[in-house]
Amino acid sequence: MRKPRKFAACLLLALCLFALPASADENEIWWKDAVDEAAREGYSLIDTRDLAELLDSDTDAIIIDARADYEFEAGHVPDAENLEFDLGDKLSLSQEKRAAFEELVGSDRKRKLVIYCRSFR
């Protein structure tokens, strides 16, 4: 009974160690839909090169990591702020979350925001 557990643990460890990071580009099947949605909703998508250029040129930009706090603590983009959002927040924000967002972002409506999450939704 112990050998299958040990094998499964070793397999999981190997998968974690040798897994390559995922990235999206214009060749991904869902990318066109994501770009279309962004255009409809009034935001744009950027890649890591664009992010580096933005941060080099706009020191007032804010990076928001919308993942759960435990994911943020496991690793995040340097200088990112953690403000967890979930799919339910797309319909309406609680007063508490709205206040936290407004405090983080400030009153400047032209300030650039970079928001990222794990699931790209």
C-alpha cells in the first residue's frame, strides 16, 4: 500500500519540478476571444515586454494581483498589490471591496492599472 503513495508523491514532485511556465500568445485558441472581450469592455491586454516598458516609463502605474492571498504569498510580480477578486465580483462589488479598491488606486481616474490573475478571467 505504501509503494503506490510513494510513487504518486515522486511523480507529483517530478511534475512540479519539470513543468514549464505557461504563457499565452496570439496563437492560443482563446486569445482572439480575450482580445475581443478586452476591446468591448474598454481595457487592453499586454505581455511581459509591454509590462516592463510600462513600468519603466510610468512610475505611477499600479499592479494589482487579483489572486487569492495564499497564491500572492507564493509568488507575485514585484511591487504588485494583492486585492483578491473572484468571478462573482464581475456582477457587483461589495462596499468593502469597492472601498479597498478605491483606497489602493486613489482618485486619479487616468492612472494606469495592470491587473492580473491566474485564470485570465
